[in-house]
Amino acid sequence: MSEKKSMTEIYGSNVFNNSVMSERLPKKVYKDLKKIIANGEILTPEVAEVVANAMKDWAIERGATHYTHWFQPMTGITAEKHDAFISPTDDGKAIMEFSGKELIKGEPDASSFPSGGIRATFEARGYTVWDCTSPAFLKEDAAGVTLCIPTAFCSYTGEALDKKTPLLRSMQAINVQALRILRLFGDTETVKVTTSVGPEQEYFLIDKKLYDQRKDLIFTGRTLYGAMSPKGQELEDHYFGIIKERVACFMRDLNIELWKLGISAKTQHNEVAPAQHELAPIYDDTNIATDHNQLIMEYMKKLAAHHGLVCLLHEKPFAGVNGSGKHNNWSISTNGGSNLLEPGKEPHENKRFLLFLTAVIKAVDEHADLLRLSAANPGNDHRLGANEAPPAIISMFLGEQLEDILEQIVDGNLISSKKGGKMTIGVSTLPTLKKDATDRNRTSPFAFTGNKFEFRMVPSSASISGPNFVLNTIVADALKEFADELEKADDFDKALEELLVSTVKKHRRIVFNGNGYSDEWVAEAERRGLPNIKSMVDAIPSIVTPKAIKLFEDHGVLTAGECHSRAEISYEDYSKKIDIEARTMIDIALKQIKPAVIKYTKDIADAVASLKAVGADAAVEEKLLSGLIAELSKLSNGIIKLSGALEDAGKIKDIAAQAMAYKDNVFAAMEQLREPADKLEMMVDETVWPFPTYGELLFNI
Ligand code: ADP
Ligand code: MG
């Protein structure tokens, strides 16, 4: 990359964005395309043809040789199949071609992607379809320059096989319902309502040379063994600490590559755990933010390698220190730029805000199980409910000011809004600050933070599509109910007031401003009847309840078949991931830990014998020897137990029962096997331990 280019020159330079389009497309086509993107109008083949041609010329001028439909199958990562622009001519030469048809539709074989029963392998046809609302971009890497076209991926029969389709459908759904509400408030100007997202991405960086020596990291992305190092995160010296040179160098490269893609990487800092960091972009439309988050994760991994580092996106790479998540900041605004979750100076008078706020409260309370599922993956089972991330119970933090307003609504006496006031620090030279009306609450899974909600349960490695299509749909549903009610009212103000009162009364149980990490909250939540869904496997059924199917069908987001297929994919994904982890544990125990400990045990036995031969005291050595033998025996038993549990789980035919067996039996046996291994690590000479320790992994950059 050129050092001399300014940031503004770099930014978006690899994106087929509005400025490129306005330069390269005929005026009429540009206007048509903008209308299609802004208002969801229908894309015509004529427009696609002209856009394809301009896109091709632009890409080729920048060195592109290939194009790809870039899509997001249910694996949660992105997929691409590259095609060269080249088209041979009769005279033995070639021209560069790219048609509107090729832009609009691709046909990858769908049979090798997870479909949850929607596709049998003999019915392989699947389509990728151009999503013109997310701009095409160029990827530069060892393969050269490739034009990437964001697409949705569906089956021959039109069912969604990906993460993008339901997200796009949910954005349409919330637009329709929010517009109905805005019309009731007399807004005739707004033509589109969109949700926006700013996802904060946490990750770990470790040294590649050390990573290469750990099969668990290579096969599963997390450490399956490892005694805690003497130092962890207890000094709280890593959070916002000075960024080390090697890491800073990585961050700089990463920023530049992301800026080229029009991704507004803005904030970077060290996170709580040693070797943990965070990147936050500026928020964008949910669809684009979701695509960008996929690219952020991809580029983190790719660029770490350039610095001899490995980026771990797993939710819990190390036991004993904080894991990683994503804070999904979500809001809803009009095409005129008005944020519908902005309380303003006098929130109690802002009825439109109160309506949207109570819609979110109702949505989260009614569909807490779906939100919980949207944040579930095997890695997050290690975090949610453990004292670092939000608990597994969904609740909402609103803060003092809004809590007070809810109170007034219920009392039928809505007259005032608490103010933040001023803050002086007691040093005359330090300025007096205006205080926010509300403090923050880190322990809440779903917190109001000024003019947006921050959903904090989202797993670090997963696509943010799931949490956002669920959020969009459940809020759309609450808005629909409100609109149905209010549209038929004779007296709008009175009906609105009644609606606010009844909604707050019914759903305020979801609001909790206290410490979400405490045991008291678990008990209190149970009293309130809030679900406490502890694991991914327990969460999966919530997508196939009659309530969920009706919700998704009513808003055209998922069909019943698609709901079932997603449940099936989730069960299988869980079982497969735990299966790989268990096999890796057995492999490491048998081939690395056991042989190393046996050798070391022999050394100690020899020492005992030699000492005794000369009549010396061998008490210390004998104690160590018997300790080693005892732990080694536990390790051996642990291997046998885990192998048995694996074999039993493998035989179960029903996928839900099988996933449950992986959780209850295999996973439990894994924990048991880890115990003696971590003890042995602390007993043997460090030079004989067969792979790098936590101390080395966490503190060696
Ligand atoms: P924090 O104090 O939690 O770091 P920030 O204000 O820095 O909060 O924002 C965190 C993320 O929230 C950023 O990605 C930011 O762009 C995003 N964000 C801010 N406003 C909105 C909004 N209206 N909708 C969605 N995301 C937003
Ligand atoms: Mg945050």
C-alpha cells in the first residue's frame, strides 16, 4: 500500500459506490438504480446490463481479472467462486465480458452447503442473486484483484439458504410497519425506515509460531487444555492499555485495507483480557453493516498472518480470562435522518419516541427466547451466564430517566423527565461537564445507550445477521400490533396513551437496571417468569415454536420450512463442533500429553531408585512420583470415558437428542479430561510439556 496517499483518497477506493456510479453510469440509469436501492423498487434487466458493463470496466481498470458472487451460506462465513471475465473469440484471442445476467444471477452447486434438509444432494441447484443495496467491491490478495458482488443465496425452489435473505426480508418488514406508525403521527414525508447497526468486534491476537504448536487452536480455534498462567487479567492493566508496537502495526494495516473497502473502522483498543483487542466501525444500514462485519473478520484473520500473528475470533479461546463477543448497537431511523429512538430533551413529551421504545420493550419481552437463540453458538455457551458476559437471561436496561418515565406512564401521570445536571470534579481548572441523564450498565444484555440499543450477547465469531433479523422482525411485529390498534381508533391521542399504559404494564418485567451478574437476579428473573436458557441446544427449539413460525411467516421473513431447516442446521453444527473438540482432546491426550508424562515419570522413578541406592532420602521424589501416577491414571480414565461418550453420541439418530448428548455427556467428559491434564502441566518440568502454555500464548507478543 502506498504510504503517501491520504486517508480520504484511500477511503472507499475499492468500492463501486455512489460517486463511481454517478461518474460512470448514464444519468438516467444512475437515477433509476438509486431509486431501486433507496425505495426497494424492482430491478430491470436493462438497468442491470448497463451497471454490469460499467462495473466490469471499473474493475478491469483496477486490475481485476475475475469476478465472484459473494454470499453468506449457513456456515456463517462467506463463500465465493471466482470466474474470469475472459471470453475467447474466433481468432484465438479473448475479450473481457460481463453481462447483466451474470451480475444478477449465479448458479453455485447448493448441495455442499448446509441446508437443513431443504436440499437433497441430488437436487443441487441453487442461485445467488445480486443484492444491489450493498455495494460491489474489489478484493486485492494473492489471487490478484477480484470483483466481489454481494448476493443472496437461495434454492431452486426459492428458499433461503443463507444469512442475508432473511435479513433483507426483515428490513422490508420493519420498514412497512414503521411507516404505518409514522403516518399515524402525521408524517407524510418519510418514504423509508431503516435499521442501522454498529457492531463492536472483539478478538485475540497470538503469535503464529506458538499457535502452530497447538493442535487445539488449529482444529477448534480455542485451547482445550492449559493451566492458568500466574498472571491473568486481575491487574486490569490491559483494558485500554498502551497498544504494543506489533499489534499497532497490524491495526494500521487492517484499518487501511478496511478503509479501501469503505468500511469505517474507527475505534481500536486493548480489551480486558491479555492479548485481547477490539475494533468498532461507524454504524451503517444493517445489511451493509452485516456484510462489512464479515469482511472485518476475514481481513483480521488475513492480515494477522502478514504480521506473524493469528487472530482468534472464538468466543472463549482461553479458560480463566474474558472471552470475546460483539456489541450489536442497533437503532431505527427515517430516510430523512431522524433517529426514532432519540428521546430528545423532554422524552416524556416525545410520544413517537415512547411508542418506538415500548415497541422494543414488548418485542424483547415477548420473544426473549428467539433473541437468546440468535446469540447462541457453541463458543458462546462458555460465556453467557459466566461472570464476564451478560447472563443467559434476556433483560433490558433503560436507565434512570426512562425507568422513571415508565413509572409515570403506569401511574397515569406523565409530566416530567429527569435531567442529567452538571458535574464538577473539584479542580478549578477542569471544565464543568454536562452529565448524561443516565449511567451505563455493563452487565445488561440489552441496554439503551442514548439513542440506540446495545445487544451485548452476540458471539464474536458469528455473523450478525441472526441477531438483527430477529430484532427487526420482533420489533416489526410489535409495531404492527400497535398500528392495527391505533389505525382503527377514533381518538388517536387517547388510544396511544392507553396503548402505552397497557404495554408498559404488561412488559415492564423485562426491564432490569441492577447487577445482571448477581445470583439474586437469577432468582428474581425466575420470579418474574423470564426464561433462563442456559445453552445453545436448549435455545434451538425456540425457532420452531408455533409462536415463532407465525411471527416469521406473518412478516415474510422465514417460512415454516426455513425455520425447521435452521433448527436442524443448528443442532448439527453444535454436534459437529463438539465432536471435533472431543476428538482433538483425545488426540492430544494420547499422542502428546501421555507420552510426555510417561517419560517424565520414568525420570522421577529413576531418581527415586538412585537416591535410595545411595541411602539418601527420596521422600520428595516419591511424593511427586505417586502424584504423577495418580493424575496419569485419571487422564487415562478420562480418555476412555470421553471416547465412550463420543461413541454413544455418534449412534443417536435423532439430531436434537444427539446434540443434547453431546452437551450433557461428551462436553461433560471433556471437562473431566481437562482437569488431570492441567494438573500434570503444573507438576512436570516445563521443558517436557509438549505445547506452549497459557503464559506464553497470552504474554508473548
Ligand atoms: P460505546 O460507548 O459503547 O463505545 P459508541 O458511541 O462509541 O458507544 O458507539 C459504539 C457503536 O455504536 C459504534 O459502532 C457506533 O457507530 C454505533 N452507533 C452509534 N449510533 C448508532 C445508531 N444510531 N445506530 C446504530 N449504531 C450506532
Ligand atoms: Mg459498547
